[in-house]
Amino acid sequence: MTSRPTETSPEAPAQDVEGTARTRRPLLASAPTPRLRLLTATQFAFNIGFYAVLPYLATHLGSGLGMAGWLVGLVLGLRTFSQQGLFVIGGALTDRYGPRPVVLAGCGLRIAGFGWLAFAGSTATVIAAVLLIGFAAALFSPAVESEAAREAVRHERATGEPRAHVLALFSAAGQAGAFLGPLLGSLLLLLGGGFRAACLAGAVVFVGVLAAHARLMPRADRVRDRKRERAPDDATRTAQPGRSSWQAVFANRAFLLLCLAYSSYLVAYNQLYLSLPVEVQRATGSQAALGWLFALSSLLVVAAQVPLTRWSARRIAPRTALVTGLAVVAAGFAAVPLTPGGPGGLLPGAALVVLLTLGQMLLVPAARGLVPDLVEDRQLGLATGALSSVSGLAVLGGSAATGALLEAPAPVRWAVLAAVPLTGAVLAFTLPAGRGGKEAGPRAVAG
């Protein structure tokens, strides 16, 4: 990742030398501005606190509280809906009031939700606590993600450093937290603290995040009242005076195509929790190896996200990275019936995990980097939330459809699953190229 030079055009040799030094810095210290370091560290801490609890929730509900299997599924589904489905609300509030109060409110609700869940003993109280936890994420995640995208664009305009670099750090930090969170939860369980200790530890993490944002995130005017920062050649955005932000975002054809393309990725990614366990069970007779495959995915992102995005941001446009990433994800599904079983029968599943993760690393920063090019700055929070909400609804419907494929012959099942991200790649190819890489030409770093 290159260094942050001055406002004027930097000298290339100095930039390269400092950029080389930066690659040796710790992940969270590599973000180029204080606000980006705060946001990156926030994403890291969010996932530590969240994943210290989530992997153990189903077992706690079933074995600890004695809930029936259908009720456990309902509770988990409600958590997903209250989070992913309501992202658009958090995004709209961010546009209206700015990120700081929305993040603080979300952290406060998450602390209350984890504390409540730690002591909840009835179905009603568990559902209420889980809904509170999900809604908290629906507040703070769009606020943090949209502010990270906005700050990445500002940094790109000031320095020429592609925004995808910053967003790659953001993604890698989140994956690092997702990798360490379950380890924290497991440690607490091994020490005899139980599920309650994991919940309280998650709450403590969010107390730290709340304190950090209350202290370090600057107070700012509402996003909708800020003077809009636009480059003179922002041809991909459509200014529509007199229309509400909701109308402008959801009538934006290019943005909706991005949502559909991104949805195809999330439907495919959800197969890690649906089709991959079935494949591992078929190949090995148990699901014991699933944890190793999930760890492989997280470690790949932590180790390779930043260098891979650095490479792609300098050589290809965001649209190309998005299309290529979706094609790689499709190849992962196609590879399952073609890969020999190998030791333990895990090679097909490992091939799926590796290719899906590589595709994810290409396409996620590219998709997030395209959003500021497709909507106005004052609509960025709403659009960021809408991207997740639309994708969440697609996953909700797609999971039922792909679940029906579990009984189909393996070649048919994997071919249909491969067609989903491949269709998304076709849709993504119709999007504007975006800023960055050779295809954007001299506008690549104009913002």
C-alpha cells in the first residue's frame, strides 16, 4: 500500500520507498489517516466481539436452553433479518445525522443486547435480545462502512492512492476479527466460563469500541447538509433535484445492477454454510473438518487481501475486479465435481473454499469502491445499507431455492450453483468501469 503523499503531485521514488516500508507495518496501523485507522480498528473489534458469541449461539439455544430445532432456526433467522434486512435503516440515519451518533447508538444497543442474552432464560427474552443485537449491527455497520468508503475516496483524491487499498485493509481487519473472535469464545468456554462469559466478553469489547468512538470520532455536520464533494467528471452519478434520497437510490439503474451482482456473490457465499457442510459430510462421514476449512478461508483473507487488492487496484478497473471475482467464485463451484477426492476426501471442499475466498477478495473491495461512483455523497450511507439489505433479501430467497438442490445429483447441483455468480458477472459487466486501474485511464485516481 502506498504512502500518503502531499496534496500536490508526489515524486514517484519517495512514494515507492515509503510504500515498501508501509507493507511491513501491522495491519491496523497501515490505514493511511487517523480516521481510517479508527474505522479499521473498529471493524476488527466488531468482529472479535460478535464472533466470540455467534458460533456458540445455536448450541446454547439447543443444549443449554432446550429449544427445539425449528425454534433455534427461527431465532437465528430473526437475528439475520434484524441485522442484514435493516441495514438500509442504519444507512439512512447515517445520511441524516452523520456516522458518530449512529455508531454510538449501535454500540450501546449491542452492549445491552449481549448483556441481556447472557442472562436470558426464556424464548421471549432470547428472541428480544437477539433482535436487539441484530438491530445494533444494522445501525453501526452501515455507518462505519459508508464512512470508510467516503474517507477512502477523500484519500484517493488527495494522494492518488486507489480507494480499493483502504477498503482491502478494512475487509482484512474484519476477517482477522472473525478469525480471532471464535478463539476468544472457545477459550472462555474451555476455562469454564460458559456461554454467559462469552456474551459478557463480547459486551466488554463493544464498551471499548463505544469509548473509542466517543473520544476519537469527530463531531460533524449532518451528511445531507455538507457541501457535496464531487470531481468535475463524475459522469456515473445522476443528480436529480427534487427527488428524495430513497427515490434517487432505488431508481438508479446502475446501483441496482450492482446490488444484483453483489447479491449473486452473497447467495454463493452462503453455500459455505449450506452446501459445503453437506459436501464435507458426504466426503468424510462427519462435519469435524468444517472448522479447518473456515479457518483456511479467514487466514487466506488476512494474509492475501491487502497484496491482492494492491495488485488489482493498480492494474484493472473496479468493474473488471468485480467481474473477475464473480467468475472465480463460479469456478469454485464448478471445481467441486471435477476435483479428485484426495486425502480425507476434502480436496473438493478445499478447492471451493480457496476459489470462493479468492473471488471474494477481488470483488468485495471493488463493489464497495464502486458505490461512491454511482450515488451522490449525501446518499452514500443509504446506498451502503441498501447494498446489504437487497443482498440479504436475495440470500433469504436464494437459500430456500439452493437448499432444494441438496437432494439433486451432485453435477446438477454444482452446475446450478456455479451459474449464480456467473450470472452476476454478466450483470456486473454492464456497470461503469469505475475509478482505478488501467481501464480508467487518467481518471483512475481522480475520485
